Amino acid sequence: MTLPLMPKATAVWLIEKTSLSFTQVADFVGMHPLEVQAIADGEVAQGIVGYDPVQNSQLTREEIARCEADPNARLRLLPSAVPQPKGRGKGARYTPVSKRNDRPDGIAFLLRNFPQLTEAQIGKLLGTTKDTIAKVRDRTHWNSANIKPRDPVILGLCSQGDLNAAVIAAGGNPSATPAPMEEGEDAA
């Protein structure tokens, strides 16, 4: 449910300028009816200037009149011509210092077992750079002698759900994950 802009100020205006019930106002602005009643009693929102939803194209006079006539009717917000903002992504992933040395192992595991993943997908999944991925792939990483492919989920670098989603997005089958390698096996 989308709420009007400045819900508390809109509630102040609706209380002052209309004969809508507290429940109708509360449902429209996303507040509890007791909070709306406290605004009407002057206990809350003192000094808040009312925000006219009619003037700001969120309601029509006809919609208010319809709801004033029927106490069971609920106000409906007009569709906005302004596009809704998109939610922000998670941002950069922080990896604790204790797990940073495990990241190349996770990269090696993904490169070996899921070749369909792009460098961008691996970077986003493990919170690493394309440069680090390329160095692990080319075996030019500063610690390449000690890198052993290990499952990044077991290492705690990503969740199984995130890994499955990335594999599916790359067109692979996440259930085809091979068993983790033993210590004595070759890390090709």
C-alpha cells in the first residue's frame, strides 16, 4: 500500500478541513486511529502545518465527499504521474579480515565448478574485484600456491540462495554442484 506524501501533515489537514472519521483518516495515512485522535485533540503534531492532498493531486474533492457520506468507505490515493523511486541495492559487501584470505579459495571453486558465471557475477557474489578473479584464474595471484578451491557457502562468503540464484541467472543448474574436494586431490 502506498501512503500519501507527508502522512502526518496530511492527517492534520484532513482532520481540520473534512468531517472524515478518525478510522478513515488513519487508514489513508497509515496511522493508528488513536494517533489520529491524539492529533485532533492537540496532543500530537503541534505546530505541523496541514498538507493539502487535493492541491497536491493525491485526492479529489469528490473522493473526500464520497467518504464523508459513507463512514465505511475508504479514501483511495490517486495514481501518481511521478515514478516511484527504486530501492537501493545492498551496496558493497564487507568481508571480515579473518575471511579475506578465504576469498581466493571461493573464487577458484566458482571458476572450476561454475564456468558459466561471469566475472561480474562472481564479483558481486563474493564481494571481490574482476582483477582478483583474473589473477586467480591465471594463477598470478600473490598466494596462488596456497589456493585450494573451497565452497564459498561453507566459507561463509555467500549464502546458498545467492549462489543458486547467480547460477540460475547464468543459465546453469545449481543442483549440479560437485562435492567439495578432499585435501589430497589435484586443484586443477
